[in-house]
Amino acid sequence: MKPKVEDIKKIANIDLEKEVKRKRRGKVEENVKIKIIIPLLELLGYDPIKDLDFEHKVRTKKVDIVVELDGKPRISIECKDLLENLDSHLIQAFTYACLKGFLFLVLTNGREIRVYKTWEVSSELEERLLFKSSLEELPKTFYPDKGLWNILSKDNVIIQSHLIDKWKEAKSKLPMMTSYINGLFDNVALMPDKKELLSKAFQLLTTYQYSKSIDLFRKCLYLNETTESEKLALQIQIGICFYNQGKLIEAHSAFKEGLEKARTIEDKFGMSVCLGNISVIYSNKGDLDNALKYHQDSLKINQEIGYKQGEAIVLGNIGFVYSVKGDLDKALQCHQDALKIYREIGDNQGEATVLGNIGLVYRNKGDLDKALVYHQDALKMDQEIGYKQGEASDLGNIGLVYRNKGDLDKALVYYQGGLKISKEIGYKQGEASVLSNIGVIYHNKDDIDKALEYYQDALKMDQEIGDKQREAIALGNIGLAYSDKGDLEKALEYYQRGLKISKEIGYKQGEASVLSNIGVIYHKKGDLGKALVYHQDALKMNQEIGYKQGEADQLANIGMIYSDKGDLRNAQKYLKDALKILDKFKLIYGRDIIQNAINRILKDSGEEN
């Protein structure tokens, strides 16, 4: 029930000197809290007994008041003395609220009340300010569309919280891409059509129904109340959906359109997000030089606007590109620069993530002992901050190091630890991933039957959560296991099932991979004609989506088939074409194998120097 104006005036008209200051010489934060803020929260619908936690302790800091809804801390409230300048407390309170996952920050000295959103990143702090009013003006600022009631009333915060939770759940299943909501949920309680469309869209994303989500996001684009900045946010969501379908061309187009809109409305943060996401697409295509260019442009913007967390994220992404290029020293420097920033801003979760990334670089450098140290440091930090999903990932990385060391039994212990945590927290994607990794361990142990058990469990889990893309990958693993068992017909059956799913969901990179695997099966069966057809289809698809590593792989496979057919001229041509792509785009995977194959052909044909 909405409070009466008389009740709002009663708080607004309180005599600050007489009732709050009470002739005291010291600070009166407690009186501000008890006599102004708690009554105001009651007017907004909160129950002081059920909904409010006072002197809420999180590690080494206490928050004056925390509003908890559905068992989750939603609003951080900092009460200062009547004479305190709120600007001097803003950065610390705001940074803390953001890092600890609050949705809103209320900052007040009793005379002035401010509300900031802290769950979404944006380019300027001022853009996070949702509400600002003096106490005496509260009767006028309480009820307008952008008034305190529509922003912070319990019912409206619950509506926004549920939408944000759905968005966060969906975001956790959209890897490698940066999401940007840009005020999309602000005042959503006043717009039932928009609320319904967004709620359905993000719910569908949690079950990987990307095409239906795209349709709903597009409907939101054409609502009359949708602003230009919100259209930018929707365009980014559409691009992310296309990316996760493996539709890189459509995703690239969506982010390009978003980039132009961001430039038009001069939204630098939106520009940074689009540039970063375009970089990821170029990375997937194997065009690492363009990936670096766009990441560098994104980094420059983050540095210009002073967005430290974004700067650290982009540095990490640049590090990944350098890793793929084989420049591990540059990759290491980027991750170390990111680590320094995370430590400066106190982002423990970011610090743990980058420690893990540094561990991956050392693993790629072959320094497995050093890799182990960094992964263990990441594990320790994730355990300290209680980030269970990160802990499960760290255990998986440690398992991978032991697998590379050849200690498969120890790797298995760590994978099992990650599996246990994923089950405890209901992280089904992580559970499916670990099941697959355990299958790989048994595969490496040549226990194909045991490997198949885990691959099948992973498949079942992927089907249960509705992740069609991972289901296709799991079917591919099972096909590979049957291929290694020598059961080529069974392998072919699973590959065909994976191919069908990849086609259904438009996962073209997965489709190209399965086509190649089927080609390998026919190669093993001695049917070189059919093998050639499948590898040519895979080549065509990789060229279509612009995946350069895949294109090089298929050119090499075709070259190997021509070599087996005795057509050394064509064999040499295709292998050299593969080598040209690897050299042009500075890719290293498979290069030595291809060069050795060319050398053998030259030797066999008497052309060797």
C-alpha cells in the first residue's frame, strides 16, 4: 500500500537540530539512521524485523543497514552525520557495494538522500545516480515516475531483483561476451509489457533458447517507451545470442550496429562493450590481428573513462589473444597488469580469476610447477571469498596441470573435488564439464568403457539443462571414444546425431567440426572419396564463418587424403595453402605436422633440396 503524503511530510518536516542533532557536539549517524532512514524504509514497505540487518558485517567492513529480500542482500545503506559531505564518502561506499553484489546503494546524511544502482557497470558514476533529493523536498520527489517510491519501494525492488537475477543467470551461461543492460530495468515496474518481454527473454536464455530470446528482445526494441540507450543494450543482447548460436556473422553485424548506436549517443562504455565483443568474434575466426586491434580500442576507452575493472578485463582478453598467437611473454605481462589493477581496486574475485589465467600461461609455457602455484593461489582466494563456482573451476585447472604432468590419478582427485562442489551449488554446467574432463582422464588411461560412462553422464546432464551446444560436443566425445575402440559404425552414429543438433541450432562451428570427424571416420574406413567430400564440406563451412584455424585444418586434412590417393601435386597444394593461412594469421596449432607432411611429399617426389 502506498503511504499517505502526510506520513511522508512527517519525516520531511522533522526538526534536524532539535530531534536529530539534539545539541550534541559529536556525530549523530545513529540518530540519522533511527529517526529518518528506518521510518522512511518502513514507508517504502520494508519490515525492520524481517527485512533489515543492522551493522551488517562483510569481512572487515560493516554496513549501517542492509536490506535483505529472499535471503539475499539487495540494498546497502550508508548513514552519515548531518554535516558530512556525501561526495567524500561516495567512491568508497559505491565501490564496496558494487564488489559485494548489492543492487542499490543509498547514501545519506539525513539532509540529502541519494540512490545509486550498483549491479550494472556504466561509463560514468553520475549515470548510476537514480535519485537525489533533499529531505525537505521529499513530499514532491517521492511519487513521480523517477521518484523514490518507483525506484526503492519493496514491491518494485522485488520485481527488479527477479529480473536482475534472471539476467545474471543467463549472463553466466553466455561465455566470453560482455553484457550491458544500460538502464533496461530502471522503472520497469511502470512498464508491464516491457517487464513481461524481458522476463521471458532472460528466462529463455537460461535454457539456451536463443532464437526465441532474440525475437523477444527485438519486440522490446520497438516499444514506444524504449529509449536509444536501451536499444543499444538490447542490440548487445541480440549479438550475444547470435554468438552463442555459433552465428558469428550475425553476431558481428549486431555488435557493429550497436557500436554505431553507441557512437551516435556518445555512450563510451557501450562503445567499449561492443568493441570488446567484436574482438571475441575475430578471435573465434582466428583473425588475431583484428582481435587485438579491437581489444586495444576497447582498452583505450576504459582508460579514458577511468573504468578500472573494465581495463583489467580487457587486459585479460588481450592476454588470451597473445596466448593463442604463441607470444606467452606478452600474454603473461597483460595478465600481470590486470592482476595489479584488481588488487588496487580490491576486486578479489577478479584477482582470483587472473591468478588462474596466469597459471594457464605457465602451463602453456611448460612450467607446470609454477602453473600449479598460481592455480593453488586462485583456489585459496576463491575459498576465502566463498566463490564456489570459481573454486570448482580452480580445482579443474589444477586437475588439468596434473593431467599434463602425467599424474592421471591426482588429476582425477581434483576433478572429483570440482564435481562435488558443482553438485553442491547446483552448477550443472560445471558438473557436465567436469564429467567430460573425467571421461578424458579415463580415455587417456585407455579405459574407453569407463570414459564412455562419464561421457554419457555428461551428455545426460547437458540434455537435462537443455544446453544443445554442449550436447552436440558430448556426442562428439562419445563418437571419438567409439572411434578409438575401433567401432567406426557406432562412432559414425554419434557423430551424425551431433551433426543433426548442430544444424538445428545453427551451431556452424560445431557442424564444421563434426563434418571433419565424419571425414576422419571414412578415411579410417578407406573410403577416401567420401572422406574428401566431408572434409570439403567442413572447409566450406569454416570459410563461411571465417574460422581460420578450422579452414587451415581442413585444407591440411584434404591434403593428407590426396597424399594417400597418390596425388602428390594436389596434396602439396592443399598443405601449402593451409600453411599460408597459419602464417598469415600467426596461428601455431598444427603447423609442425603440416610442414613435416610437406617435407615428406617433397622427399617422395624427389623435389627436396
